[in-house]
Amino acid sequence: MSSQYPVKLMSPTPLPSAKSLVIHVLSYGGGLVQGDNVTVRGTVSKSSTVAMTTQGFTKVFVGGRGSKQRLEIKVQNGGICALLPDPVQCFRGSSYVQDQVFEVEVGGSLCVLDWVCDGRTGESWEFESFLSRNEVWEVQPEPVTNGHAKNGVATTNVETDEKVHAPRRRLVIKDNVRLDGAVQQRMLSPHAPHRLYTTLATLILHGPAFETLSTALLARFRHEKVNVQETSLWTVAKTARGATVVKVASEGGVEECRRVIWGLVGEELEDLVGREGVRALVE
């Protein structure tokens, strides 16, 4: 594991009883300066469990060129990746673009939490722009001969008698959140027209490790007459290709949104990745 300015990756040596390897993604100076362009790449190997988190809000400072961050993660068959950071906090006048691309082999599992708040104390969605794009691809190894597939059927190299696998991908979900311009007008709460939502969250679950949790969330949503907790609204849906997507909008700030997410998935995620892996949901 290696990193360079302006990002630092830290991973404490796990105890024998640890449920996952926890990786902390840190920014020098406590945030992203305008003009920063950060890329993080990683692979979760077979039968491994990795939790990626932060040690505080991802702050985006004001400037002229905007900040960009890209995350590319591959999850092998049997691997589990849980991306559970603190929210992004864009300061007044800042611009931020985030791209997160995940390639998950069949049998691998992925959990992605992506959330943003309205800014510093006293600010209310006053940044210039925010764009977050999440793509989840399912990867199915396909046997080929001499680097060429034959109608998608397993074939054997005649000379070496070895099978070579080329990945075949299909898009499971593409989720975009774009906030700019008159964003305050779109944040008005239906419960109190004079109040604004202050935190928005997206949670994506995919793969066998999260199937039971996904089923429970969908059942809970169907049976609850009102999907409101405190002053937060939440919803959940399952895509045609198997990803479960949860959306949360909170009036009561990050702490309220944190409590709502914990109430929906916190204990199950802690059982899977351990307490340190879900730190962003309990502090």
C-alpha cells in the first residue's frame, strides 16, 4: 500500500480477532485544495474483507479550478469491500467532482456510502457545484483461447492445454448526484416548507454478503406506513441487476443522518467489518 501527496493511506495492523482490514484515507491539511486531482486505486482479493473510511469530513476548500477525486476499486470473487467515509463538506464558493468506479467479480460484495452536507456552520448549500458519480460493474470471467473468445463458450488452448480468462463486464448501477445553481430551492422539506434538508446520503449494496440486509431493508420499507425517522426521509429500491440503493435526506444535520443510517444498516455492517470499519456511523 502506497500513497503520495495530497492523500495519505493508513492501515493499523489488525488484531487476530479483527473482522476486516481497515484503511483510512486522509488528506494533508484536512481537506482538498482547489486544483487537487486525486486518484486512489485498489483491489480486494479473494476471501478478504476491507473497510475504507476517513477520520473526518472530506472538506473542499474554495478556489478557482475546483477539486477532483477518483476512486477505482476491484473486488475479487469472495471479497468484501465496504466504503464507509464521513460526508463531503463543500465550503462556500467551492467546486467538487467525485468519480467512484467499482468492478465486482461474481461472488464479490460491495457496500458504498456516499453523502454530502450543506457546508460549514452558518452555510446552506452555498458551494458552486457538487457532482458525485458512482458506477458498479459486475465482472464475469470468460474463457478464451489465445486471447480470443469463441461465442462465449469455454475453449482450450490446443498448444498449452490452458484456459485463459478475459473479464466480461456489465453495468449494475450508475448513480449520479449533481448539486449546483439554485440548489436551496430543491432542498425544501415537504414536512416544513420553510426548512431545508441539510444532508443527503446514498448507500449502495451489492453481492451475496449483503443479500440478507438488502432483503430486510426492502421488507421494512414495504411494511412501514411512514418512512420517516426524526426529520429524515428515506427510501430503498432494488435494481434489475441486483443492486440495492438507499437514499436518505435529513433536516437535522449530519448527526441525524448518521443515526438514521445506523438504524437502517449499522449493526449488520458492524457485524461484518467490525467497529472501526463503521466509525463514520457512530461518532
